[in-house]
Amino acid sequence: MNDIVKANDTLIHLGDVAMDLDGIKLLDKLVVKNKILIVGNYDIQFQTELSKYFKTITNDAKMTIGDIKCYLNHYPTNHKEKYFNIVGYVFMVLFT
């Protein structure tokens, strides 16, 4: 993963980081400093532990990529009209 993600990148994780504390500890191996978490259903119970790894923890986010308005969320059912919806059940987003 670190051959793709560099220290100065921003990584947006779209939820369900891990199912247990051992899985969360794998975040120690990522070199990227700026990590944003869009909370998934498995993350709710681990928010204290996850706050050590993520600069921002939020339920959703809106951003513009190029000229495309995007809505980032974990749950596909929480889509927004007139936005390109990016959801956690599909993939993570990496910006360099």
C-alpha cells in the first residue's frame, strides 16, 4: 500500500476500517499522514481508537473533483441527488 500512498497524500477511507482492534492497528503501517474517515457501521464501536489515526472523522463529506460535485458516504442508500455519489461499500478515494 505504501508504494501507492505517500506521506503527504490525503487518504479518505469510506468506512468499515476493521472488525476488531487488531485490524485497526494495521493503520500503523500506512505512511500517509492526513487520513479522513467517513464512518461506517463497524467503526462506531471503535471511534476512540480510530481517533488516534484519523485527522478527521465524519459521517459524510461533499467535495468537488475537477468540475464534478461529489458526495462521500459509507451507505449507498444515503445518496444525494445531483451529486456523483461515492460510497464505502465500493472503494476508497486517494488524492495525491
